[in-house]
Amino acid sequence: MKINFKQASEFLEKVNEKDNIMMFTHSDLDGFAAAILLKDYCNLKGAKVDVRIINYGVTRISDTNVKKFNKVFLTDLAPGMIWEDLAKLKDKEIFYTDHHQDEKDKPIADFILELRTTSGGYFPSTRTVYELLEEESKDKLWIATLGTLSDMAEKYPENTEFLQKCYKQLNLTHGELMKYLFKLNFALIGNPSLENSFEEISKFKSIEDITKLAKYYVPVEKELERLKGDYEKKKEVFGKIIYYYLEANYPGIKSTFINVISGEEKDKVLIFSTPKKGETIGISIRNQSKEYDVAKLLQSYVAGLSGGNGGGHKSAAGGQVDRSDLGKFKERIKQIKLGGYRMQWWKRK
């Protein structure tokens, strides 16, 4: 059932040394930071915690045997990507906090305690977890701030006051924090083991410790520059839509690359496809101007296609399709008109 902030706080206060907790989180920095804060808190309360990283299209909750755990915590995982697996965990106490849109056709089971923050605005999962655990997490404000910024929170005015408070307490400017953020994001990409990255970062005592990861982030910085050049050569333009097939030497660079390009092509609908595990093709779609509801648009693109699914936010969504239907997916990009997906509040010029 859906719960509010107060109910979530009361639930977390009851964590104790008898608890054996399995924690699932997303493979990006928002997911990492939120899980680090939660894990530290649970350890402080005496609970045992294992963490698994969910990389959409590669790993699933059902890949992990949760039999020995009495509680399952989840953060920063889109409902459309996990709802089927969650419905199978009826014998566990499950706490789930997330900031992605609800999907009516993919409901979260009613036995799950679900703190969804979308009604209040766009709050990255890291911010939510930090505010739930602020008294116990002040020494990790730096990772809470970076995790929040990693999901482009500064673009939403509802995060301004929170971020300004973080900058003041850390005595760092937005620009200084963004330099650390890029290094940390690139380090996650450059380390082939997400679990190892999580363990290493969770042990850091301060933001300066990020420089210890140079062997991971320097090669990725070079790869980003290569991809930007390839994009300019190979992108396909269909009116206000730009499509690009992304092949990277570091698969994890996709999100960072997409965010960089999205910032440069704010008025366009950007569609990226990239090879994933087996014959699966990952799909990401962005529209920084928020003129179109790209979550609904993506669902129309993948509906009925082999392996097709997708969801997310109105300005940023992701999903997948089987390689065998990638051609059909591209045809739909050309055929489906954007007008039907225009945001209602958008003012036509």
C-alpha cells in the first residue's frame, strides 16, 4: 500500500539487530547513493544488509534468492521494470521508495509499503532517503548531494531549497560539486563490477576520496569525447526527432552520454538505442523541453513488439525491444506523429 513520509520514517525506526535485509537499487548514482545511505542506517541499527544492483535488461530481482531475508528494501527502481518480480515476494516485509511515474497497467502489489514521491514533484530517490534519515546521515551529506544532482534535480525548482542548503553545509559551489559528480559517474562506468564500485564508494569518508578512482574515470572521459564525435556523424534526423544507435566501449556510459546530448538538444525528442545482453536492444528517450510526454510515446513505439516494454518520466523514459524488431521500432519513429503526445500545459506558439 502507498504510505507517506511519516509512515516510512516510523517503519525505518523499527529496523533492528534481528533484521536480515536484502536491498535492491538501480545501477546509476542516484540508486547507489540512496542505497549507501539506507545501508549505513540499517547497519547502525544493528541489521545485516546485502545489496544487489539492478541493471535494466541485464539483471533482475528474481536472479537473487531472498529466502533467508526477512525484509526487502528497494530504491530508485522504475515500477514497470520490477512489478512482476515484486509480486512474488508475499512472505517478506517490503519497503519501496521511488520517484518514477505510476504505471496503471503494471501495479505494485498492495502488500508492499510504497513511498512514491511524484505527487510532490520531482525528487530523486537519494534526496528522499537522506531526508528520511537525515539525523543519522549528516556525515554522508556529500554523497546525498551528488546522488541528488546526478538525476538532474537542479532543473526542478522543488529541489532548489534542498540543494542550496547542501551547498552551504558542504561549503562547495554547484560547479565544484559537478566536477566531483562527473568523476564519480565516470568511475562507476569504468569499473567492470557494479558491486565492487558500490562497496568501494560506500567506504569513502569524504568527497575528496573520489580522486582515488582516477584509474577508472580517466579512460571514460576519453570515451565520452569519442562518442560525441560519432554522434555528430551518424545521428538520423526526422523532423523534431533525432535517432542514434549508440555503441560504446563502456556500456555504462550510455546515461551520461545521453544526458550530455540532451542538454545540447533541448528542443528535440532524442531516441537512443544500444545493444544489451543477448539479443536485447535498450531504448532511451528524452525531451528536455518537456513539450512531449516521452514515457507514453515510448510505450506506443514498443507496444506489441517482441520483447517490447518501457516506462519512466514524462521527459525521460527507457525500455527495451528484441533486436529482431528494431527495424519495426525505427519505422514507428517515422510513422507516429508527435502531436498526440504533447503535454497539456504546453503553450503552442
